[in-house]
Amino acid sequence: MRRLLPTYAETVDLPAAYAYPEGRPWLRAQMVSSADGAAVLEGRSGGLSGRADKRVFALTRALADVILVGASTVRVEGYRPPEIRPEFQPLRAGRPSAPPLAIVSRSLDLDLDDPAYREAEPRTIVVTARRAPAARLAAVREVADVIVAGEDLVDVGYAVDALVERGHRRLLCEGGPRLLAEVAAVGRLDELCLTLSPLLIAGSAPRILNGVALQPAQRMELAQLLEEDGFLFARYVRAPA
């Protein structure tokens, strides 16, 4: 993998290139898009990926304290408990062997027999609203930790604060597009790591943020650009106010 920006280099120290900033909580999103802006291919983001993208995806997981993800993405993408590649395991020194999933669901329409709940170590966190179905909430508590954030709908900003209070200062959001749009809308998106796949999709696939338009639009600055096998790996950070 080579670095194109901010300075050119033929080789890249990936853990250093994706290191979290020190001194404050930081929420990073990791997403992939086709060259024409599609967030999925045949219903899944995995179809847009490649070897280098999978390596970056594995690295950002290894660096994170927690992985924030929507319940629909867990179902569609077939999530399992996170496992860290051996090459990145030293990055977990002093922390649990893998970051927990924090799964956002208002309805709690979850398959609680799924390995993402039954086999997760550390224990999966489910983020929901106070008016979630009581019976479902009781069942969820048997297999996962629970954060109640909001009344009728999940308050994503409150959820992020609650995760930080639990010690998860390096947050990674893996989407999907609806959840990521909500994270941006409440002003919590500090960084976007975007893989641009050299594919054209067309059709009606959603963008990586799929929700109400941001008012005003959020300005991002390009901090880094890497390339391998025609894939571009951009790191955008939120511009100062």
C-alpha cells in the first residue's frame, strides 16, 4: 500500500496511519463505497470490498474500544463476535482481546441465538430506547449488556456518551448508512475512513449516509489518502468550527 497524501510514500505503517488521536474520545466511521457512490452491492457492503480493504477493516477493529453498528447491518452482513487478526493482536495490549459490539435497535427484533450474542467475549452491548418491548428487553438482558438511550427512539448522542462513560473512548462505527447519518446529525462523527472501490454499480443503492439532510452540511478535511490495487483509502476528519 502506498501513501498519496499528505506526502508520497511507497510503503505505509498502517497502525500508525490509523492511530486514534490522544487526549479525548473519538468516533471514527469505517465505510466502503463504489466509485459512483453506492454503499452496497447486491444488498451487502462486503461485495464492494477487496483484500486491502479487508486488512484496513481488520486494523480499525483492532484499534477500537467498541464497535457501534445497527441491528439491520448485523443481520444483513452476518456479523459474528469480532476476532482480531494475529498480526494486529499486539495493538490490543492492556485491553480485552477484541472490542465488543454495541448494536443499536429500537424494536429489539434480534436473533438472540446468534453467535453475536451467545458467543461474544467481551459481552455484546445492545443500545435501545426506554419504550422498547419489555419482554424483549428482558430476554436481551440475559445475553447482552443494555444501554437505554432515549424514550421512543434511540438517542445516538446519549448512547455515545454512555459508551465513553464505560471506558470506550476509541469508538468505531461500521454503519449502516442510516445509523451513520444519525451519528453525523448529532455532531458525533469525528472521522470518516472511506474506502473507494473501483466499481460502478448504478441502480438505487443507498449512500454511506442515508438519512435526513445535514443542516448545515458538515465540513470534513482530507487528512490522508492511501492506494492499493485501484482502491483508495481516505481519512477525513471533521473541520474545526
